[in-house]
Amino acid sequence: MANILTPEDFAEGEYKVPQNCFDSVQTYLDKYEKQYLIKLLGADLYDLFIADLSAGVPVTQIYLDIFNEFRVDRTGCIRISEGMKEMLMQFCYFHIIRDLGVKKGIGGVGKYVTEVSDSRYDGFNIIEALNEGIDNAKAIQWYICDNSTDYPTYNGQYFNYQSGI
């Protein structure tokens, strides 16, 4: 079961999914939220993080630090995270749109028109959403490593950027 995201998070905004696909959103959230959080944090830190949630938001400061968005200047680099919820939305949106055969264009998100063989994807690049999620994940993992004494059980895994579906 998803602990942070709800289907309503995909009802409007940049990651809006079509109403005719809305019933299956919860299935994607239940599968991919947990999967990506375990990859992000490692199994032990994931369990600690989930145990700290109250209404989908962490209570303890060390978990809030990686949950909320941040910008850090360090050693010639700027590390930016849009927040863990945004990261999860980007990952889940990628899987929902890819699997449900929908497209996002200027007029919004809609189903492919297959009866006239128009299956071109001409809208928002879902690989961009996936890679933005990876950017956020890498920033969060950097923060955890930079503050390793606060996260001794961290065992996050590497995220690979994608160039195509």
C-alpha cells in the first residue's frame, strides 16, 4: 500500500493522468512507491522511514530533511531535490503513462487514437519525468551520504538515467 502518494496527486497539474485511467492509479502507487523508496534508502532505512510517517509525512527531523525539497551549495556543486513526494510522483507518472498507452499534449493527457493508426507520442516526454525523478533521487542519496552519521542503516542503490522507453 502506498504511504505517501494518493490517486488525487495525479488529478491535476504536471503529472495529471486521464480520468479514464484514474481507477488503475492506486495499483501503480502501491507497487512503485515502495519499490523506489527501498531502492532510494535501502531496506532497513526504508522501514525506519515508513515507521516515522504520520499522514504521509515524516515526523522526525532527519527524515524531514530528506523528504522535503532542499538546495545545498557544497564543494563547487549545487545539490537540488524537489522533495521525495515529487520524486515518487515522477517515477509513478512514468510507469502509469507508459503502461496505459496515453499521451500528453498541449490539450492535456489523452488516449492514443489507434483506430486511425495515430500512435505517435507527441506530448511531454515521459523519459524526462523519469530522469527528473532520478535527479531528485541522486540528490537525496547525496544528502544522506553527506550526513551519514544520521543515516547509519542507509543502503541505497544506484539509479540509471534512461534515454528511451
